[in-house]
Amino acid sequence: MALLSSLVLQVHAQSVPQLGHDPIEKVIAAMTLEEKATLVVGYSHRRPQNALPGGAMIGQTEVKVPGAAGNTAAIPRLGIPSMVLSDGPAGVRIQPIRKGDSTHTYYATAFPVGTLLASTWDPSVVETVGRAFGNEVKEYGIDILLAPGVNIHRNPLNGRNFEYYSEDPLIAGTMAGAFINGIQSNGVGTSIKHFDANNQETNRTSINEIISQRAFRELYLKNFRIAITNSHPWTVMSSYNKVNNTYTAERHDLITTILRDEWGFKGFVMTDWGGGRDWTAEMNAGNDLIMPGSPNQTQAIISAVKHDSISMKMLDLNVAHILNIILKSPSFKKYAYSNQPDLKAHAVVSRKAATEGMILLKNDQQTLPINPAVKKIAVFGNASYFTIAGGTGSGDVNKAYVISLAQGLSNAGYQPDPELQNSIIQFVKDTTAKIKAATPKYHWPAPTPEMIASNSVIAQKATDCDLALITIGRNAGEGSDRNLETNYNLLPGEKQEIKEIAHSFHAKGKKVVIVLNIGGVIDMNDWKDNADAILLAWQPGEEAGNAIADMLSGKVNPSGKLATTFPMHYDDVPSAKYFPGTPAGNPTEVIYKEGIYVGYRYYDSFKIKPMYEFGYGLSYTTFSISGLKLSSTVLKGTITATVKVKNTGKVAGKEVVQLYVTAPDKSIDKPLQELKAFSKTKLLQSGEVQTLTFTIKAADLASYHTDGAEWITDAGKYLLKAGASSRDIRQTASFGVTKTIVTEKDHNVLKPPFPVDELKAPAR
Ligand code: BGC
């Protein structure tokens, strides 16, 4: 019997090539057109059984991980398993309870959002998060995580900015690369997204973004390029939007010429869920996989091949890209996942990362860390009790818990005022229930309004308590952008309450601390002066309250810095006039007239003072940055800079040194300065010194010249500035480039349909 079955197996193996045993070309040669068309379209559980002609049993797969965003099709005949794809950037997003059985749960760790991770300015922290997170991906039976999101913070109202990292492509790309390296060290894949220029949610599936080739190359492609070349993600997700008239998923120049030919990407490209319109064009562009997939897409591809609008060669190439990744996947390796990742250990990683990325924005008269004599705290603000771990939509996580700020304070030994606590919790519960009851079916309920304490309550608390703490909470997510009036700005009631709290507490000689529990930049004009200290906690994941208490108490010294500017006024934002496009109300097109002048590149070049500049962040100690030395006064391939950082204060802390370069602007207009390198010190004890080293290559200094599609480093004098922020430069040095260098010649692609009338910085 045993002999017979092994003979049968041998015959089977000989007649039907098997993935992993036979070369991929052989497996592809054995595939029918239907099988190929099935593999390049995701397997949706909504797909009717036997959807293919003749009732072929291909592409069948069981629901392996409930709540995962998608699956690829299995073709058991050829030994091709299905892969599981799951969101998202802040933690694994799957169903936590299956079949009503709450004795076995599938919760995932909520890590801090991307904007906080970027604010650490420490890729090693982000990689550590990635390693823990990737373990959950693997142990929950997932093959590919649909993250990170690396889109540039072009405008603060983008509803998904919290998922993304920065306004600067070097920070965004470096952090995303570290994240991918961490996740993929577990033997699972990532999907860096959304390629490209998915910089707004308003009409995201139809908006046509008109972008110059230079802005693409210097900002919106550079972020992806850095991440992809540093970390080799298994997959890339194209975006929903069009760029320069064509859906990104349908652009051969983007997905094949740039991504594969120029950057050497070897994985596969998938659409965003339901992205694009023309599946034939997507296949021909090199968008290998259509997600989440439907039988009519498979049929369309079969028919396109039969009618020669997709060549078999193209289809085979797309199939090969997918099979190469399947070979590496845990599903292919039949990894026996436990469904029991170490959530306790990962909560520790989440809390630590959160403390590395929180930013101390203001700290008058050393209000923070909280004076040890302070015990009773009047804790205002809904978000103090319902602290926001992360944003909404596919970037949300089904976490087991969120430690509220009030809970975190109690855990740290403080006493949040119980009366305030009870009344705010009750108010939020009642109001949310009322709003839900009044919301029509299938509509999102409106956000719960802030509970505004009465003046008499505030006065009472100023007598009873030692300190006032107010949390300002803001949330947003996939599908819509933030509203300027109600989300970016504080509402009149909120501002009035802050004023009243400041008035009452200051009258009694007591301090007011404000914590910002937000996913994106907000307006700070009308209330900033009322606070003695402001901690930007972002959306810090499930350990939120504990991590915030770590900062407020001084257990951890803040070392985060802004990776995105807080402008003085929304109208100062260079894209404010063009966002989210025209016609107003229901835009179809958005023209990036600000060109390369996004974030600090704009504020610095046009001398606009921000509220808090790029790279800004305070500490409980002070640092000196001195002794900037260059390896040479002339660039010879690379130049190395060293700088000494000394902790000149009383407590241990970490400093981030940022290297900005002012390049000669004779051949083309250039930003006043651009970030070229950065480094964070270890924890320096009082008086301790560390030397940081930075290396810059000729290519790092180049600008993109559209005529000729070339990156050029001009001859001339380069000013190198080492600072604690983009506007707190402590050391400068200069070096020369003796002759102009063309560092790279690219394909002349992604042309806008008409010349973009772009902003240009004044000549210096
Ligand atoms: C989002 C992606 C996400 C996908 C799967 C889309 O709507 O834009 O970021 O990965 O859904 O959930």
C-alpha cells in the first residue's frame, strides 16, 4: 500500500510540476490560462463557488484568518497555497473573537501610529517595533502585512496622515525602511503603500493629481525609493488616485520603469482594494495582483489574453512575480502558527516606542516633569478617559485594551480627581449612546462632543487639586479628510474651557499641562499661551496612558522631535490654496502648484515662521552640539561630518542632531535647506559626551533637472548645518564641489498633461 501511494505520488509529481520542487518556469508552463488569471486576482470570500468556466475547482481557499483584508488564490494541483494579507500600519487588523467564542481571542498589539514612530528620529526603535509586530503577523497565520504607509504629509488635513511618517522624504523613507526590515526579519512580507501620491482622502478613488516630474522625483518618489532600496519589501501597493491623468495601478512608467527598472524592485505589486478601473491596463502596467479580487476580473483577464490585449508573456511575468513571493511565505512553508503571540512582551515594546516619539512642545518654568509634591490632578478632556490609541479605518487595530491617560496617571501613583472622572465618563457614555441611537443605519455616528466643565466646577477643582491636566483629542482616518473648523481648529467651547482652567488654576499658583492626543497637526494659536507645558503624545497605541505618565512624571525624558511642521496658521500651508482640489465641494483634479516646497522646504525658503518648526522638540535636560568637523573641504565621492553632543543639564537624555545642507542655487531654484542626515544619541548621562558621525554622498546633494531627466550636484559651495531643529542650528561648516556632477540619469516619464505653474523660491 505504502509502495503504491509513493508510486502514485511520483507519477503525480512527474506529470504535474509542483511549486518549490520544480523551477517556477515549469510551474507556469503547466498552468492553464484560467489558473494564471485566477492567481493574479485576489481570492474574495464573496466569490461564488465554482465561478470559473466548467466549474473548475481552482482558486478555492478556506477562510484562514477571519478579518484579514484579503487572500491570494490557491491552486492545489500545482502546490500553490493561498497567502493571507492583513492590515495595517499600527498593528495586525483581524477579527479578535471568532464564532462568538471569547475564551480564545485574537487581539493584536496596538503600536504607536506612524507619525509618532517618525518623531523618534530613531530607526532602531522603529525596527524593534517592526520585529515585535512581525511576530504577530506570523503567529496569526498572515503572510503579508499591508503596511507601512509612507505617503508624504503634503497637507495637514489629510485624514490618513497619522498612518504616514513625515513631510520629508528622507525621514519617511528611512523610517519605513526600518519598519519593513523589522517586520520581514520574521520571514513574513510587507506591502509598502500607497504608490504613489495618495496624499488626500477626498475623492481618493477618482482624484487626478497633477504633479511635476521634479516634485515627484524629489519628494513623492524619493520616500518610496529610500524605503524600498533599504529594505526590499516583498510587495508594493499602488494607490487609488490618478497621477497626471492615469490611475497609478495602470501606469507602466511608475510600476515597471521606475519601480522595477530604475530601483530594482523584485517583489510583486498589488492594487489597493478596488483601485483603478481598467484591469487589462493594470496587468500590462506590471501591477501583478488585483485586490481584493472578483470573478469578473478573472474573466476579464482571460478574455483580454484571448483577444491579445494582454500578452501571455506579460501575464506569465506577473504570475512569476507572485510565485516568487509565495515561495518565501509562511503559508508555503506550512508554518505552524500558534495564534498566541506574546502580547505582554509586545505591550512593553509599544510603550517604550511611544515614549521615544512623544514631543515636549512647551515647558515654561520646568512645569514638567510634574513636581513630586503634586498628587491630586484635575484631569479634563474626554480623551483623558477615552484616550485615542490610533486612527480609524484600515489603520485601526483590534486591540485588547487601551490604557487611558487617567488610568496611566493612577498607575504612576497620582490621584486623578474622581468627581471629574465620573462626570466625564458618564457624559461620554450617555452622549455617545444618544448619538448612536439617532444615527440612521449604515451611517457613521457623529463624533461625541467634548464635555465642557462649568466655571464653578473648574473653580472648585482649582481649590481641591494641585495641577490641571487637559487632554485635547482628535481622530481621523481612511475615507475622508479632516475638517478645518471642527477637527484642525479647537471648537469655541474647548478654547473657552482651557482659558477658564488656566485662569482659575493660575490664580491659585497652580500649573496647567496640556496633552495632545492627536494623529495630525492642529491649530494652537488661541490657547497655547494658557498652558504652562504642552506634551504632544500623538496617538501612542494601547499603552497610551502609561507611556504619557512616563513622560509627565519624568520617568522618561522626552526626546521626540517633529517630523512634520506645525504651521502658525492653516493658510500658511503651501498647499492650502489647492487642497483638496477643484471644483470645490467635489474635486476631480488637484494641482500641486507648491511643487517641491512642502513643509519646511517652503517655510524656510519663503521666510514664514511656523508655530513649531520641523525637527523641534524640548527635553528635561540641555545639550551642547559642538566641534563640527568635515573629512575634507572638498567633496571626493563622500564627505564625513562628525559632531560632539554633550548633555549639559542635570538629567539623562537623548538628543537628535540634524544635518541640513544649503546647496548652490545657480542652475535651478532650490529650497533654502534640506535635511540630508540625522542621528540620535544614546541615553547620555549628565556631562556625558557622544560623537556622532554622518556620511553624505554626491547623489544626496543632487537636485532633479526635468530637462534631461538628470540628478545634478552643482559645482560650488555647500553649507552644512548641524542643529537641534531646522531653526536651531548650532554649528556650520562648508565644503566645495569642484565640478558639476550628473549623479544619475532617469527615464523621462510621469510627465504632467500640461506644464505645472509651480512656486519657485526667490534666488538667494
Ligand atoms: C486601504 C488600504 C488597505 C486596504 C485593505 C484600502 O481601503 O486604502 O490601505 O490596506 O483597504 O484593507
